[in-house]
Amino acid sequence: MTSPILHHADSVWRGTVTPGEVPLGDLRSRGVQEVAEGVVMWPAFGNVYGIRGDGGLALFDTGNDVDAPAMHAAMRAWSDEPVRYAVFSHGHLDHVAGLGPFEAEDGPRPVVIAHEAVTRRFARYARTAGYNTMVNQRQYGFSRLTWPVSHRQPDLTYRDEINVSLGDVTFEMRHARGETDDATWAFLPERGVLLTGDLFAWVTPNAGNPQKAQRYPDEWAVALRAMAALDAEVLLPGHGLPIAGAARVRRALTDTADYLDHLVDRTLELMNAGARLDEIVHAVRPPEALAGRPYLRPYHDEPEFVVRNIWRLYGGWHDGNPAHLKPAPDEVLARALADLSGGAPALAARAATAAAEGDPRLACQLAELAVQADPGDHKLHEIRARVYTLRARQEASIMARGVYTWAAAESRSVTSGEDLLDVYQEIAGGRVWWVPPAGPAPDAAPDAYPDAAPGQSRDA
């Protein structure tokens, strides 16, 4: 009998439902779901997989620390056998932080296996805890998150490949660089099961994250093709739903590889022709046929960010504009432009006009300049908050929405006196306290739009 999660996965593949319509919370509340012989899935933000062999149990990824007790209870309802191995597919916290309840059990601790670069990641996390706290607040609105400085270290690391056995089940683990430099994917040949970690996650590959370390889209594509060549019967991703059937697995992996290869090849073609980053960002697009696949939608990352990361990988940080090599401080440029245009209020007014005319890119740039030119003016902050709120509501990817929502909350907290993180949650939750009128006059001043009363809300 097909498990409920495999039934939902088939529906998503066929396009009869969207990934967002799958009741993952309900599925998770039912405990683990069998997805292959002796393999179960606990569908969480970061999926956790349990594998049972003659020699005991193994976990592939362990989830996060908040959900760890529920995950542990679900796994133990399935099997009380000792966990011999726990594999970290990479060092992101939603994959490595749920092992605590298993280690509190009587008996030997699980042996944690990971690529050798995971230990370097953990060391970097300790040095950048403050930055990572802010990034994750901005990207996801985690208001109570404090980035940890200590992590469960691997017991057994490897460089290129490693095999371990659970009796009748072999874990063939291979290293790849993709979203991270420390990725591990695993194949269970006796079961025909492929465990990808975040090398496949039912979204546009997270190869461009603007606030995180370097990604490797070309090597990512190579790893996807290597996995596709295995003809696995079941693909178990780091996020999202399983894929069952060898033909579907091959198609998902090769489509994703083709998607990345196209972005890399087209970006390098323009770089080699002498184009600047600005031109490339606005010229390179993924193939239309691939962009429409249900597993390649830009819900988390997006192609424009991937292009920027390709440039960073091959071309460094300079974008080709000589004025950007050693520029004036942002606020100095902003004040100069404000003087030329008639003052910071004129910049803000033009930003409001651009937003009303459907040009959010220009609107955000002008609103930002206005506040940089006169950061103490609450009226300018109100325009900036409105512009970025509207921009966030138009964006599909989590990364773009997070950055724009944070910017809106920064200015709204200035004008309202409320806590920035509280305002962030309100805006992210859909609160719109102001909607600009259609077609404001180009020379309208920022105070042409009256402030909403504190706490007042008006839906768009």
C-alpha cells in the first residue's frame, strides 16, 4: 500500500496539486512515513530519514533542535533498535541539530559521519554567529533565534567517498560541492534509494543566496548527473517530497542540471564577451521549459541571484563598473543626488511615483537614496517603508521577500516606534497600513501621503 506522502508526491508531480497544498504538518503528526523498503521519512523543514538494516538503524540528516523531541518520538515509535550512524548531508542547522534525544539514550552514541568540510563550516559559524543571527532574522523572521557557537562534531569524516554498512544495507556516500562545499549524497544500492540532501529540494537550486557563502552551480550540475546515472528508484530530497520511479528521478535530476548549466554557460559567455555584471543580470534567464517544472520554481532562491554568484565565483567582487571599484560612501552619493534633484523629499516623491507606475526596482533605489541622504526624516522613512512593503508583496522567493520586508520594517519601526522584529512579523504576515494612490504627480512631496495612525491597518 502506498504511503500517504508518496500519494501526495505523485499528485504534485502530475500537477494536480501544488507543493504548498500538501498538508506536511498533518503528515508529520502521523509519525514517520515509509517511502521504501526499510526506509522511513519524517517530513520536516529539513527532512529526516531512518534506514533499518540487519545491523541496526541509521539516520540521514537529523533535523533541527526545536523539532528534535517530536522527531525522536516518531522514529522510536517505528523502531527501538540502536542508531549506529547519523549522516550529516551538510552542515546547515536544519540538518544537523536534532541528534540530542538519541544521544541521551542508554548505550553507545551514534557515529556521526560527514564530509571533512563540515568541521570547517562549524568553525566559521562560531566566528560569524552575530552575522548569521541577523541574516536568519532578516531572511526568515526568526525573532528568537540566537545562532549557536557550538555544534555536534562529526566522529568520522571523509574527503571524496566513503562506504559504510548496516549489514544488508550499504551506504555509498560521495562528496559534492553545490549549495555548500561540504555536501554528502548517498546511494543505497540494495534498496535503489538515493538520498540527495539539499542537492535536490523541489525548488530552484539554492545556488545564489545573496547573504550566504559561495555556491558552486557548475559542480552542482556534475553531481546531479552522477546521481542520475545510478537509475535510482526513489529520490529522497533534503526538503520537499520523495520522487518515485526511475524515469522521474532521472528527469528531475537532469532537468535541474540542465537548468544550472544553462545559467553558468550563458553567464560565462557574456563575461567572456566583456559584459558588465549589470548587463548580465538583466539578460540571463533560465530556459522557459525548465523554469515551469514544479521542482524548479523560484520559491527560495531565484535565477538572478544565481547569476550573481556565478560572477562572484569566476570574476570576483568587482562588477565591471569602474566607478564601483572605489566608490564614495553611499550617504555621500545620496546627498549629492538629493542636492541635484531638489532635496531628499524629491527623491522620495519620485520613488513613490515609480512604485505607483509599476517600476519597483527604481522605486526601491530612489527610496533608499532618499533615506541615506536624510536618515532623520520620518516622512522619508514612511515612503521607504511603503515602497519596500509593496516590493516584498510582489516577490516569489523567500530570500527577496526577507530582505525587502526587513527594509520596510527598519523604516516603519522608525516612524511607529515599534520594535523592528515585531514590525517585521506584521509586514511578513500581510499587514499593509497604506496603499499609494494610482499615479501620484511626479513632483508630489512625501508628505502628500498622510501617515497611518499607529496600529491602524488597511488591507491592499
